[in-house]
Amino acid sequence: MQPLDTLGRPLKALRISVTDRCNFRCTYCMPREVFGPDYAFLPREALLSFEEVTRLARIFMGLGVTKLRLTGGEPLLRRELPSLVRMLATLPGLDDLALTTNGVLLPDLAVDLRAAGLRRLTVSLDTLRPDRFQKLSDTDLPLSRVLAGLDAAQAAGFGPLKLNCVLQRGVNDDEILDLAAFAREQGHTLRFIEFMDVGTTNGWRLESVIPAAEVQRTLHARWPMEPHATDPGAVASEWRYRDGQGEVGLISSVTVPFCRSCDRTRLSADGHLYTCLFAAEGLDLKGFLRSGHGDADIAALLASHWKRRGDRYSELRRADTPGLPRIEMSHIGG
């Protein structure tokens, strides 16, 4: 029987972080002053093996999960990642297998990922300006590498791609129409995300948040839109351009929380389970797994843990909550 949490929410989606490392140092995720050259990333032996990930995914699916997403850090940094995709893609009952990436390594991996069974790709794209890209990502890697990654993904058969843009007032909000025009022209589905207080190191301020409703008005004034029916568990409100040239998604975690329909949980690269993006502590599944427990024991543990879940951070957010301890986004993949 599928477990329900204390708010009656089922467990349907599992996000799996495969590494805590990244080749970017985006200010809203892994600021360089924290994640500098001396930062201690997880050693190889601390990571879940592909076999362990697949085993846990299979157990989760026995509890109702039908959607898997691979995240990081930057998941494409995990060696032999297509092998994991191939293992997960064969699990019976899987409806969706997706991956979120910064796109830089897609020219080398897109074909192999597609052949392995990956079904969807989401690529982060916060700006179309090369100089601004360098500042936001704090990397020597150029924007052109990301754009080449989009082309490679499309050529490999991924499409339409989803593009994630985190908007911040005074940072990149002047590119709303430019980004939307790019997505429309290229056949991508753009999703604007409100800047969230994930973790404790990204300098979040409420004043930096661009409300999704404001973005919708800006887009609608340029290209009239209409609501588009979405999956009840989807985090984005979907809008369709009336001229037929694509769709856009708006993720309003701050101004219009969707906690009541959240059906996802997150597995960190070192095997800890987090039932909320804003959680402070996780359940050590790796220790339980490596101590010899069988699948039935693990399934019982997961079901019990989910039934106690009462997370609704975004509904409870106050002026003082951003200062509370929380896991960093780079650790659980957003």
C-alpha cells in the first residue's frame, strides 16, 4: 500500500543526487567563498554505488514512486553516469527518468545518455549574456559551452528541453523577455523560478525575489498566454502561448507555496534521505543499507519515515526562518 504523510501526500517522485561536486560556483547555490579550493567534498567511498542507488530506487518504486530525477552537484561529473541511467531505465513501472544539469558536459554525453534510456533533460540557464554568465556561475567555462550543450541534447533526441532560470531582482530580471524569446525560438520550455532560501550560504533576501505573478504579467503583455493543465504534483504552473509557440512554467515556491501537493523526496549522494528541500537533517539510508538489512526492512523504514512527514517550510516561512539550519542545495540537488 502506498504510504501517505501526515498531510495526506503520497510518495511519487524521487530526486537522486549522484555527486556533491560541481564545475560552477553559482552564487545562489555554491558560492566560492564557502565552496573554495579547500572545501572537503565527499570521498568516492562515501558515495552510494550505482548498484545501491538502483536498489534503493527499486524499493522506493515499490512504495509508489514512478518518477526519478538525477541531480548533483553537477550530475554529469559522476564517472560512467550512462551506466547508472541504463540500470535505472530498466526498472519496471518507471514512468519518467530525467536529469538536471548545467549543460557544459552535454556535448560529450548527450548521445550516450539518450542511448542509455534517459528520457528528459533540464538545463540551468540564468542569462544569455556572456559577461553576466561568468559572474553568476563564477567559472572560466563560457556560456557558449552551455549553448553547445543544448544543441547537442536536441541533436541526440531530447526535446523539448526544459530550461531553468532562477530570477533575482537587480541581477537578471531585465532578461525575462530575452530568455523567453530564446526558448520560444529554439523550441525549449522555459521555467522561471523564484529565488529561494535553500541552504544558508546564498545570501537570500525576500527583496531579491521576483514574484511569479510579476513574471506572468511581463510575459503576457508581450505574448498573450493562457493557463495550461498540469500534473497535480507539478511544482510549476504551466502557461501556453496563445500563438502556439510553446509553453512557459512559473515556479512560485516563495510567494505561492505548493507544499500541500509536494510528493517528492530527495536522496543525497552519500545516501541520506531528505523529505523537504529545506530540511536540516536526513535519514541515513546508506548506513542501514550497508549493515545488511533486506529490501523489506528498508521499505518498512521508508514507509514509516514518510508517514511521519509533515514538512511545509514554504508555508511557514517567516522573516527569521532563513537563518535556521538547512541542508545546502548542492548536497541534494534542488
